Amino acid sequence: MGLFKENPFGHILFLKRWLIRIAGMMTHSRYKGFNTLEIEGSQVIRDLPDTNVLFVSNHQTYFADVVAMFHVFNASLKGRDDSIKNLAYLWNPKLNIYYVAAKETMKKSLLTKILAYAGSISIERTWRADGQNVNRQVKFSDISNIAKALDDGWVITFPQGTTTPWKPLRKGTAHIIKRYKPVVVPVVIDGFRRSFDKKGLRVKKKGILQSMQIKAPLEIDYENESIDSILEKLEYAIEQHPSFLKVISKEELAAYEADHQKRRYSYKGN
């Protein structure tokens, strides 16, 4: 019976364990080989409870960001200090790590379906679908699934809902925090946009210094803080508040935006 034990979403843990092991071995060199991943905050990971933890992060690619977090979280839990050296940490990975992703993205190919099995909580975005702006109601089943994942373990979410920087955070994340009162851990990443294509599946450039900073859990008054107050706190924590733009020169921002535009499917170079 143990061989076919399932998680709350009906995924067989034995199969999920092997998917994480194989995916981890295939992707390790992307963070410690072709490129270098600088990590800060491993001790924060080790001090967290086993369940009801919500990681909030800025977003740079569809998949490379979350795969890096799977590496870092598991390495940290196995005693690595700000390092993912020695792949032995993948042999017995933490199986109750989940991540929030758009349902349409996770259904596009066999590879994305495999990645979904490894831990995706697939939701229908209320503002965007198939490259078009939409306006639809939040599905209760999506919120229920996030709650189920929090009850079972850790959840990674990207509250901007897009890989474009400096976009406002979606209020749904703050509502989830108010309702389910998770430990909220901010994560700030950088370098992934330069290392990978937009999907985060193909190495675009080698020799890039990537970084991941895991910050201490936020202090949140779940009962009395407003949704807007929580959102502002998250924006500062993941360094996506508009005030951060004031310390970036116009030239740097223009170059940043030009580089981002080149990753659009519609872009045609000379």
C-alpha cells in the first residue's frame, strides 16, 4: 500500500519522488555549471514549520525560477549552507512543496504536464487567458486547492502573475494570507531572465550570476491588517514596489525593457 500512497491531489508519491529526482539531475547544471546560483537564507528554510508556509517571489521565467527553488529548498533541508552542491539531497526530497501556475500553461505539452505532476496547483487566471485580457470570477476550487496545499505543506506563488517586472501584485494573494494565515516567506530572485528563455526551459546565455535571497518570514497582523497594507508589505519584501524604480537610472530601465521585449514571441529582430 505504501508504494501507491497519494498526496491530497491524488498524485502517487513514489512517482512524484522519482520525477523530482530525475528533473533535479537534469537541471542541476543550469544553476551550478553553465551558470552560478548565489544563495542567501538557507537557515530560514530549516527553521520553517512543515506545513502552512507560503513563499512569495518576483517572477522572471515560467519554470526556471520554481525549479531553482526546489533545488535550494531541498538542499537547505539536507544541511547545505547557501549551496546546492552534492546532488544527494535529491534522493529523499520534500514531497509536499507545491507551486501556483496558470492552468493553460501546465496543459500545453507533455513536459509541462510532467512538471505539473511534480507539484503544480493549476489555476485559471482571472485577468489573462491564451494571450488575451479577460475578466472572470475567481474559481472557488482554485482557492480550495491552494488551501489544501497549504494544509499539506509549502506553497510557492508569484503574486504579480506575470514575468514582466514592476507590475502590481494581485489581491488574491493577500486574501489567501488573511484567510489561511500562513507563514509568509519572501524570496527575491535575479539573473534568471538573462540566463533562460521566457519559459525557463532553454539556457539562453552561460556564465550568468543568478541569485536567490530567502528573507525572514514577514510579521503580519492577519486579523487587523488591510488587504492593501499586506500587498504593500509584499511589494517591498520582494522588491517590486514602485519606489524601487527611483534608484534605477532611465538608461538602465530602458535597456531592461528593451531586453524584455526581445523575449516576446511577436518580436522580430533585424
